[in-house]
Amino acid sequence: MAVGKEIRTKIKSVENTRKITKAMEMVAASKMRKAQDRMLASRPYNDKLESIISHFAQSNPEYVHPFMQSYDDAKAVGLVVVSTDKGLCGGLNTNTFRQVLNKVQKIESKGKKVYAVAIGTKAMNFLSRIDVEVLASYCQVGDKPEPDKLNGAIKVILDLYQKGSLSDISLFYNKFINTMRQEPQIHKLLPLNTSDLNPINDYSWDYMYEPEATKLVDGLVLRYVETISHQALLENIASEQSARMVAMKAATDNAGNVIEELKLVYNKTRQAAITKELSEIVAGAAAV
């Protein structure tokens, strides 16, 4: 039964694959909870810093930080693309890269150059394939991203904007909605538009500055931009683990279905072989 042996080999191979996908599903489920906790814990800090920046912008309008200025005449546009380091997480990266590709095509159609910062190995590989110049990268992020390495990567593109070389900077990442849903996001990182910020209260505050207002605002605005980028990375990591858990569960279920189908085919093949042997025996006995 050469055919039956081949089917048994396939069944064994799919069973081994199912064990691997099941293990990966359990690992992703464990990491997902920790990633969600880190992501949710940082959201209040981000929201509070946003309200403070909004109040500062209203209370000191005579000083405009470079990050709040527009450079529409610049010949280039900046992108910060956040992705995963590994695959096997469904269409998480694909959905983000589709938006990045559309953005790049629109920018290049206007005759402008694109500069990018890649956060994650997949983003680095994708940007290289579409011939986008990568100024800096932060790969092998892991489950606990290091803010210093992230800030160092985006500092290159922030400095270009501060010099007036970029008209704007867009941030691409996946926002965590729930375990079954992650949405690709395009966030305009720079220039900062204070009208889009949402202060906690409808009234504005007046501040007494110590040291002078410009130094204080400079530090807060830079910290705010870095916080947005860090929050986007945490959101993407939580989305990655959720998407991988769902993808591995689907793969495990599909492997179980394939095993059942292969077993059915094997039983039919085995029954056909037994029936054939019995027919040969009966025919031989009748001939004798």
C-alpha cells in the first residue's frame, strides 16, 4: 500500500505542524496580555501630555516651536513606519504597507523625495524593496522596546524637519482596538497642529515659567513627539501578538480539518485495497 503509506506520512507531517502552531498560539496569548498591559498603562501619560501641550500653545502664542511650523516649500517628505520583526501575524504588516505604498506614490507624483525611518525588520525590508531611502532604523525591538533606541532612530528625521528640509512627517502603525481587531493608522506626526489637540478642560491656563518659556516648551514638545512614537510602537506590539494568536489558532484549526480529510481518504484507500484483495481471493477460489 504505497499510496496508504504516503497518506500516513502526510498525516504525521500535518500533526507535527499543528503541534507547532498550537504552541505558537499559546506563546502569543501569553505575550499578548503583557503587551496590552504596557500599552494601556502608557495611554494616560500620553493623554495628559497632550493636554499640557495644548494649554502651553494657548498660553504662550508669541513663541512657535519649529515642530509647529509648516515648511510647505520643502522638497521632501518624511515617513516613520512601524512594523513587526517577525511574520506569521496575518495581514497586520500588509495592511500598513499598502497605506505606505499609496502615500509614497502620491508624494513621488508631486515630484518630492521620500525619506523614512523603519521601526521593525519587516518595515526595513519593505522600504528597501520599494526604493525608499531609509535614514535610520530600529530593528529587533522585542517585547519591551527601549525608548532611547527609538528616540535615537527618529531623531534623524526630526532634525531634518527642524531644518526645514521636510514638509511633514507621517507615522504609520497598527492601533490595538481589541483582540480580534487592529486598525492601520496614519498619524501626522509633524507639524503639530494645536487645534487638533484635545485639552482636558475647555478653558486655558496661564503659567509662570521657570526657566524661561522657550526652553520649557522646547523640551515638552520634543517629549510629546517621542511619546507619540513610543505609544505607536506599544500599540503595534499589542496588535502583533493579538494578530499572531488569531492567525495561529486559525492555522491549528485548519490543520485539524486537513488531518480529518486525510484520515478519511486513507480509510477509503485502505477499504478499496482490502476489497480488491478479497475479490482476487474469491476469483482465485472460483477458478480452482
